[in-house]
Amino acid sequence: MNEATRRLVFPLDYGSLEEARAGARVVAPSVGVLKVGLELFVREGPAAIAACHDLGREVFLDLKLHDIPETVGRAVQSAASLGVRYLTVHAHGGRVMLERAASEAARASSPLTILAVTVLTSLDGADLASLGLSTSPAEQAERVARLAWDAGVRGFVASASEAANLRSALGPEALLVTPGIRPAGSDAGDQKRITTPAQAIAAGADLLVVGRPIRDAKDPLAAARAIVAEIEGALAARHT
Ligand SMILES: O=c1ccn([C@@H]2O[C@H](COP(=O)(O)O)[C@@H](O)[C@H]2O)c(=O)[nH]1
């Protein structure tokens, strides 16, 4: 698998295991990581993770855990026992919760990276204001990313529009995972902080999460291939 393909994460946002399996099988040649989120996991549970492993792909379990430290710590242990490679927790769960998540992942026998969700890509400044936050999404993302970093977390979910800032705040060790990716001309849907795949790579993103532009395309494999080609081009430009 080439570097560009390894960087593309495809969310299995489907209503059943059968649909998810079929969707994943079609795009698997052009996708590095398969993401299992709330819709599929609530319905199908660990069978969804096994289906990704059957296709030989690493699993990103996107449950965005946000609970008391004890509950999150035990959920991290459960996820580790399923062999998932990445697991999301909400950075807004606070320092102790983040420390517990990071330490449980470090104790796990299989490699598990905790990803702290900074500010959802579906939110903009007005949404933060309605929550009583006077910071911009970029400022808030940096604030909670620093909190998570100090708690021992090394992976972060943010809009790629914040990637360059987070990279300079956290350094090269930080793993930056960016949803809200839209190839030029595609529908944003409910995403408010979006970038193209090329912009995300140029900003220093590591993994790009692209769902509906692939899932809902007439030819999902062709859509995934086009995104991988765009990533490849942007990586080449980054290395020159
Ligand atoms: O801030 C976040 C965190 C997670 N997501 C998830 O990524 C995908 C994006 O799907 P698209 O269809 O490409 O919009 C989806 O599974 C979300 O739950 C996010 O979008 N933003």
C-alpha cells in the first residue's frame, strides 16, 4: 500500500453490517484505514470491527468517549481487547479523563492510539458562542489539544484548517487526523470547517477522513482513487 492510500480513512457510516461490508469491500484497494462510528457500532457492535480486520485494514473506532474517567478507562480497555488501532475520546472530557484514556491505551497489549476530538468539524464560531465559549474554533482546538497533550495523548482530531497551527503548537510527534474533507465542488453537508484533500496535506494533516464524497459517489472506488491521487500530488509538493 502506498503512502497516500495509507493516509485515507473511510468511515463505514452505513445502517447495517451487510451494507458496511459491501461498501468497504469496494473501496478497500484505495483506503488505508476503516472507521467504525456510532451508527454501525450501536447496531452491530464488535462484528463491525471483525469485518474490517477481515479486509486486512486497521480499525479506527470513532465512539468519541466522553464520561467519567473510570468509565472511559474501562471502555478503552474493552476497545483494546478488540484490537482497534485508533479510538476517539472527547478532549472536553477534561484532564483526568484524558490521562486515564492515555494510560489505559499505553498498558494495552496491542497498539492503540487515543485520538482526542478537539472541536467537531460540524461546529463554527457561532456554535461555540452558543455554548458560552468566546474562543474561535482554532483557539479552542489548540487549547484542548494542549490539555490532551499534557495528559499524554498524542493523536488529535481537528479540521485541517487548524492542522498547521496544531502542528506548530504540538510538534512533529502529534498525529493529526482530519475529517471535514471535501474534494473541490462536493457538497459540504453538515460540515462547517472543511478543506480539500490537497489543502489538508499541505497543512500537515496525517490521516484524512473522507466519508460521503466516497460513499455517495456513483462510483465509490473511482472517487477514492481520485482522492488518493490528490493526496499523492500534495505529498509530492510537500516534499519539494
Ligand atoms: O470532528 C469530527 C469528528 C468526527 N467526524 C466523523 O468523520 C466522518 C466524516 O464523514 P463525512 O461524510 O466525510 O462528513 C463521520 O463519520 C463523522 O462522524 C467528523 O466529521 N468530524
